[in-house]
Amino acid sequence: MRSTFKIMFYINRQKIKADGNTAILCRITIDGKSTTITTGEECNPSEWNTKQGLTTDRKTNQRLHEFREIVEKTYQDILTRDGVVSAELIKNHLQGITENPSTLLAMSRAELQALKESVGKSRAEGTYLNLSHSDKNLREFVEDKGLQDISISTITEDLFEEYRFFLKKRGLKGTTINNYLCWLSRLMFRAVSKRIIRCNPFEHAKYEKEEKKIRFLQKSEVAKLATMKMNDSEADLARLMFVFSCLTGLAIADMETLQYGHIQTAAGGRKYIRKERQKTKVEFVVPLHPIAEAIIRHCWEEQEGNEELQTVKEKGDSLVFPRSCSRSVMGKNLCIVGKACGIRERLSYHMARHTFGTMSLSAGIPIESIAKMMGHASISSTQIYAQVTDRKISEDMDRLIAKQSAKEKEIAEREACEPSDFATCKMEETA
């Protein structure tokens, strides 16, 4: 509405140039949000009328009037074209800066580029690669509709459902579909923050309902993996890293960057790992299990010969697990290891991390300590393991009760079929 659009000229009396003049600025306010742009005009502070927003020089006032008309015309043009306008959009247009993208694929491209620039700073490379798949699927969806792009201002909740159906036809799992839908919704939230649209059309949209199951191994399966030896060196390294993760809770990204310098010794002689998580930048501290310590010693001997682990300070920057292949190859090797061990579940390094969480909680370790060992930014991330163990206890109890009931039923049936002692005696007397 016009009532929300205001223009005001003012000067900053604190910033006076060497010639005694100061710049005349223009503040543009729309819906309570404002931005400032220079008009290119100057005046002496003594010549400025704050109440009128004018100077004593008639020519300067004429140019300010023309500047106001340009701002008002820009406001009307953007409002007519896009249906929504912001102070920042007007400023960008007046300064010749590239405007915020007003189409879906352009917004997706800009968001992905911003993520790419933040890799190594606040984002991991894996995050960028995963979200690039979201961008790719969205582009294929728009092409499937026979369009080159879609104006953000024309998007409704129907598009959300169309995209969901498009992803379902590809046979994707519910979790994967939700990830791609989240990217679409994220673009709408970004459009709202940039004042391209007033509200997110997908705010009340519903995602796929799918219970997230935590996959983890039993102690016996971990022990089997720990004692097994693979002939292929890369497959054996994948096995060792999986077992190491089961016993320490380290994610694959943290194992890839684990250095000998991260392994420290406590006053009592107990070794532990102190490191910052790649994902959350939260420091974690986890004691070394004897088997995990043996794996580190094995890796050290493979790299340096039969030297003691205590001399690690000389080469603390060396990686414990040298990266000899890509993650995809490591994943394939891990599948081979699982099949060789007779494990039906498809192994993944995230499953190893879940195994550590569930085994630690089952062993009676406080959930706060587990959160610290796993480097969780919030304890709510750790509480999911409490739910898993509670459900497992409940299932075990149900099986125990069912087994006991079946046994009691069997005894009752046997007693009903067998003759009583009294009846047996009578039969013997009659005979």
C-alpha cells in the first residue's frame, strides 16, 4: 500500500568533508524497513533545513525533486511488474546492482552459489554436493512441465504437490523426497526474507510421513567384524574404519581428518581423542577403547614401522587413516565386508555412529556424556538413542512375556491331557 512507502532526504552532520560540505542522503522506507542511498548532491550543513528536507539552493532542490520522482517511478514499476516491492530492491535498481532473482530456478542457482562460497567456512563440501542434487531435480521438474522457469510471485501450494508427485514417480524414498521438498520450501523462505514475496506459499504444506528408523549393529556383529581380516587392503581399511567408528562414534568426515596429534593421554595413562567435529564445529572428547587403540597402533605400524604410539608428537599432523580412495569406493568396500561377515543390513559409516550411541546408552553411560563424546550441538540429537533403547527393551520384554505365556499354555495343555494320580490309582485297584 502507498501509505507504507516513504522518502526522506537528510544529511549526516557528523561527516563533514574538507571543503565544509556534506552528502545529502535519501532514506527509503517500505513496510517499516528502510535503506539509505546517496543522492549525489552536497550542501553546507548551515544551508540545510531539516524540517523541510531542503537546502537554500534552488538548483539543488530541483535535482532532489527529480531524484524523488525517479524513486517513486521505480517503486511503481517494480510493484506493477512483480506485485511486491522492498526498499532494498529499489536501492539495487537505482544503483544498477543485479536485482534479487524473481524466478524459481534463478533463486535456486543463487542459493546454491552462496552455499558453494561458504564451503570450508561455515559449510562442508558434502552439504553443497547433496544440495546440488536438490537443485538438479528441481530443474528437471520445471523442464518436465515444459517451462524454462517459474516466476516466484505466481507460485502456489499446488506446485509443492506437483513436485512431490514428480519425485514419487521416480521411486524415491520418503526421506529423500522430503529433503528435495525442503530445498523448494527453503527457496520460498529466502524469497520472503528478500521481500520478493510476502509469505511462504508452502508454509502449511505437509511432507511425507515416514518413521525414521535408526539402524545399528549388535555387539556380536561388531565383534565379528573386529576379528575378521580382508585380503584386499582397501576393503580391510574400510572394515577397520567402520569398527573404529562403532567404538568411538566418529563420523566418516572426522575419521578422514583424524590426526595422531588429536590422540592425547590423560593423567592416569588412558588415551582419548580430542577433536572438533567437521559438521557442527563442536569439540568432542571420547576415551579410546582398547580395540580402537589397537587399530590406531596397526595404522601407525603400517605407515611408520614398528614404532611406539607414544612417539606420535613428532608427527602429530599425520593422518591416522590415509585416504586412498573416494567415499563411494569406500562405501562399496564396506558392503563387501558386510556380506563377507554374513550381516544382512547394508553397512554405512553412519550406522557405525548409531551403533556407538546405542551401545553406550545400553552400557549405562549418561546421555550428557554420550552427547559430549559424539560432539552433538544439542542433547536432543542424542535423545533419539534413548528412544531406540527404550523401544528395544519394550520389544525384548514383549518377547519374554509371549515366550512365558506360550510355556504356561503348553504346561496347562499337557496337564489337561494327562490322567490325574487319583484316577490312575482307581484304575489300578479295579485291575
